[in-house]
Amino acid sequence: MAIPEALVRSLSSLLGERVRVGEPLARHTSLRIGGPADLLALPDTPDELGGLLRAAKTHGVRVTLLGGGSNLLVADGGIPGIVVKLGRGFAHLSWKERAGGCEVRAGAAVRFGRLARAAVARGLSGLEYAEGIPGTVGGALFMNAGAYGGEVAAAVAAVDGVTAEGELLALAGDALAFCYRRAELAPGFVVTAVRFRLQRDGAAVVRERMEDARSRRTAAQPHGQANAGSIFKNPPGDHAGRLIEVAGLKGARAGRARISERHANFIVNEGGACAVDVKALMDLAQRVVWEQSGVWLEPEVRLLGSW
């Protein structure tokens, strides 16, 4: 379905040059893979986002949230409809002191690692594990990102966002339902900011914990090559990377994509890989691990577009 010209004109009036027709999404994903968006929109304020969502709903056009471009695989044919990537106006941080700690309000477009480093610099505990986790605060909330015993859910005080109808809405942290690598949000709800409640701790102690997380991640995960982070969720009581390694699939290739020799739960783009290459390796890992271990690996990355 083509984007109606009336909708393109409406969004161009609202966002100006921050509306792009046929934008290649490989430019916006950590895997450097992905075909074009029918229309890419980059709102800078909740009001702009609300207007965009209302216009899309009026014209019956599907909206897909891209986030920071990590933890996802965009099809080679691209994504139909409107793809939304939150702009620079959502990359703000504000701090509010409270007894025993601090509450930080982070825009959904803030890089999660940046937030973690800023918290540690202030001697605040609760996000040390996030150093090196790719993506944005909004994506981290949506995925309930975590590592080394920590996860987003433990520190969330509240979430601000915009509903599918374009209305601004604030949700208390205890009103959210978190599970492993997922936050249950209403369909179409777009997170615009997350408020985290952090505890004050010794600056040296907090910094040491963050450095430990960084060292462990550096030692275990691939660097210097485009990837989407962990491809599969860890099954209960085990690790997806271990199962893929035991299946003998480290280094397996499809086109220009490869299962990392450093960590088998990562697929890297060696340069020029296509989405179908990555998907072929995901299918291979699922099939072989099922045949050898009786475990079906559930993807952690989201598949977007037409497959």
C-alpha cells in the first residue's frame, strides 16, 4: 500500500525535512542491514509524535517504531508504511535528588550506555550492568534489557509515552508488566521517556562494578563488526550461545553473515550481508540446536518488514 500523498504533505508540514521517502534503513540499524522505509519520520517532541500517530491512524497507515536500530533485523525489502525514529529532542537527561539517591528522567532516544556512564559518574547505583549494551533507553525499556544480574525493570519508576491515538500518557513503574527480555505495553504505545530511581553508593564501588561489566562484555562479545546484539533469548537454565557452540556452529556462514567465533549468540555482518543471510543462520541455529539438544531457541531480535 502506497503512502497517500495527503499524508505525506501533512507530515511534511509537521516535520519538514525530517520526513524522508524511501530512506534506506541499513543506515539506521546496528547490523547495517535493511531495505527502504516507505516513509521515515523523525519527530522531536511528544506533540509532533502525537500528531504523526493521529495522522497515520486517520489514513489507516501502519506505523513501525525503529528505536536505536539494535536488537532488530530489517527485511531486505524494507518496511511498508511509516517508520518512526525518535529525533534529537528525545535525547535529554534531567536529574532530581531524593533521599538516598536520585531520580533521572531519560528521553527515549538517549543511548542506554550513555545513561549508565552518567549515573556512575554521579555515584549512583542501579545501571552499572548497562555499560556496553547497545541501543536507546526506549529500546532498553521495551526489551527489559539486562546483563550480569541486572535488568531495566528493577530501576523503573515511571514511563512517559504517547498512545496509538496520539494522546500523552504517564504510567507508574508498578503498572508495567515486565518479563524476561520484554515489557508488556499497550499496542501502539510509544515510549518517550523513562524515569529511573537510582540509589546513592560509593563512587569507587559503583565504578568498579561498571568496569567489571565492561571487561566481561569486552572479553566475551565481538567488537569491530556490525551486529544486532544477542540473537536468541537464553532458554531457562541454559545459554543460547552455549547451545549453538555445542552444535558446532561457531563460524558458520551464509553470504556475508557469520556466526561469531567469539560468542555464538552473535551474528556479524562481514560487509555487504543481506537480511536473508542473517535469517538463514538463525534458522540453521534453531534447527540444529533443536535436533541435538531438544531446545527451541526463541529470537531476541525483532524481525521487521516483509518476510
